[in-house]
Amino acid sequence: MGRYSRLGKNTVLVFIGNAGSKLIGLLMLPFYTRCLSIEDYGTTDIINVYVTFLLSVVSCCIAESIFIFPKGQIYEKQREYLSSGVAFLVIAFLITGIIFVGVSITADCYSIENSFTQNIWLIYALLIAQLCQQLFQQFARSIDRIMVFSVAGIVLTVSTALFSFFLIPHFGVVGFVLSLVLANWVTTAYSLFCSTAYRFISLSAISWGRCREMLLYSVPLIPNGIMWWLVSALNRPILEANGGMHAIGLFAVANKFPALLSMIFAVFSTSWQISVIEEYGKEGFNEFYNKICKYVVLMLVLVFIIITLCSKMLISIFASPEYIDAWIYIPILTLGTIFSAISSMSGAVFSATKTSKYFFYSSVWGAMTAVLLNFLLIPYMSIMGAAVSVLLSFVAMALSRIWYSRRYINLRNNYSLLLMILLSTLILILTVYLSSNRVLYYTSVILITMFILLINKNVCADFRVMYSKIRKRNEILH
């Protein structure tokens, strides 16, 4: 199978598993906003923010190693890697539980009340469930059980929806978190048994040498995970301090649509990472890499234009009327998502070369930008300050990763592509915010879209050539 066909197959299979889980947050949004007030929805969002931060810290990003190291190995080595990873997580859960007990007792003694201390055990329960689900789903992908990996996403989607309908109307925020916890455990059980991962778990197979080997790769990813959290989530605690849960609730709803684009891209990114690891160093890799990057970025920009154009309509359809002001922040957050995607694509080459330090270096630039701008802008601009901080932080991260990736890949015309995207989207955003003339509004959107397509006029020709090659290869095979 050719590299383009393999990338396409991987993307389709992973999309089947992830599209549902990514869409569920959006499709359930009318239900969530009807059952939860803006403040309650803000509480559920900040709980997820804390869990996201703790996922990388508590697990030392061991799930990333569970995908990388067992891949292509013999059965005995795969058994050692998974057993060692599970043993490490059990120890991590125990240590985290002891720390949380200490935090809870301290908070009670000194009457410390905030969104973390008030929901500490909900956070702990969701943290454990998500870590286990990630570990076994990543192992299924590592041993080429892509179909199991794919269907696991569907199981997670259906379980989340079912538990949400039963629990949220009766228990509110607690019901929201419990529905996620139970759905993750159901998905964990599915991945564990349907991938036959349970056959790879044995006390006798635990090897602290294997554990150390995986941690040497994954530990440098912890700062990277923290940096990503600083870029995309530090704004929530600062918003809580300056605008309360109401501000977080509006920001969370506005972020649903850019986050959906980001999560759908993550589906492609998963298969993109597989293809880059498999193809790196082979003849034609440079051309393959540059072409795919160009096509994906162009598609993201076109989707951005559509989302920006329809932002107010999207909020009116998917959220209760009290959330309507959230539309204002969608264009800025969506543009940030595009640069986040560019950053993710550029970072795939670091996985192929096992140079995870560049994940850290580039993330530092994004995190420094985020910390500085969040503290400077949010007190004065509130939610808009948080949105602008996210955008500029992802810009800094994307540019730095492109720069570092030049050590391993010959990039062609990517800077001109980025400049074109930036100028076009800035013009579009200004048009959306400043123009009340609908004719001018739609005209500018059409002109910008045409401008992007004209600059990339060779894209259609490239697609025709790729399609012709794939069709001829299939004819030869059959």
C-alpha cells in the first residue's frame, strides 16, 4: 500500500473512532445549556481543565510511550511494555490519592474554597478513568488493532450520551462528571478485552528497565503537556478570579466550535503521526510531507472562513439564548486553532526522530506568551483577552516548531503560506467585527476565499495527479 493510501486508510479508521466522541460535545450542547446554568457549565469546563493538566503530570505521559515502544516488537517485549506501564499507573494513582487527601484536609482546615477544592474527588475520579482509557486505547493502536481503537471512540460517544441523559437532569454538575467517568470505564473495558490487551498484562512481565526506557521518552513530554495547558487552559483560573464562572461558561461555549475543529484535526493528526513515523527517511518523504501540510492548512483556512461567517448562527442553534454573546469570541479562537494544528503537524517529525526535546522548546515559547498575555489582557479585556492570548500563544508555538523542524525536513513555501493565511484571516475577522453592511461582509468572504484558492491553484492539479497514481496502483494490484 502506498504512503498516501496508507495515510488515507489510517485517517478514515481513526476518524470513525474519534469523530463521534468529538461531535458529542457539540451535539449535546443544547442539552447541556438547557440543563446547566452558565455558571454550572463553567464549573464543568474548569473541572475538565484541571483534569487535562493532571493527565500529563500524574501519568508522566506514559500513554505516549505505550504507543511508540511496543509497536513492531515481538510479543514478549510488548507484554513487558504494557505490564510495566500499568504497574507505573497504579503507583501513580496511589500517590496522587494520598496527595489529594492532604489537599482536601488542608482546604477544610483553612476554609479554602475554590473550583478545585470543591470538586477535588470528582477531578480524581475522572482523572483515573481517562488515564486508563487512554492507556489501553493507545496500546490497541500500537499493536495495529486500529479497528478496536476506532470502535472505542464510538463506545465512548454512545456511553457518554446515555449516561448524560440519565444523570445530568438529576445531579447537575456531579451528573455531568459521573457520565464522563462511567463512559471512560466502559470504553476501557472494551479496549482491554477486544484488543486482547489483557493477555499482555502479567506481574511476572513487569520490568522496571522497560518502565525506565519508556519514561526517558515520555518524561520530557510532561513540560510539553504543561506548556500546552498554560497556552489553552491557564485562562480559566484567571477568568474565574476576574469574571467568575459566568465568564468561564461563555468562553467554554464559544470554544466548543474551535475545539471541535481542533479535535477533528487531531483525528487526522493521529494517522499523520503514524505515516510520518513510517515514511521518515524514505525516498520521496520530503515531497509527501510538504504536499500534505499544504493541503491540510488550506482546508483548515476554508473551514475557518465558514465557522467565522456562521458564528452567530451556530450559537443561536446549539446553545440557549442566554449564551448568545459567546459568538463574538469564536473567530479569534478558531484562528488560534489553525495555528495549533500547524504546530501539531510540524511536531510529528519530532516523534519520528525521537527528539522530544523540541516539543518542549517550542512549547516554552507558547507558554511564555500565554502566561504574559493572560495576566496582562484578561483583567482589562476579560473573555476577549483570554481569546487573544490563546491565538498569539499558538502563533508563537507554531512558528517555533516550524523553525526547529527545518533540521529534519526541507520545508518549501511554508512561510509564504503562513503569511497568506494570517493576512487573509485578519482581514476576515476585521470585516466580521467592524462591518454592519452584509453585502460588504459576504463580498469580503468570497474575495478572501478566491484569493486563497488562486494562490494555491496548483492544489487541484496535485490532487488529480495523486488520484491518478492511486487508481493506477489499485488497477495493477487487481
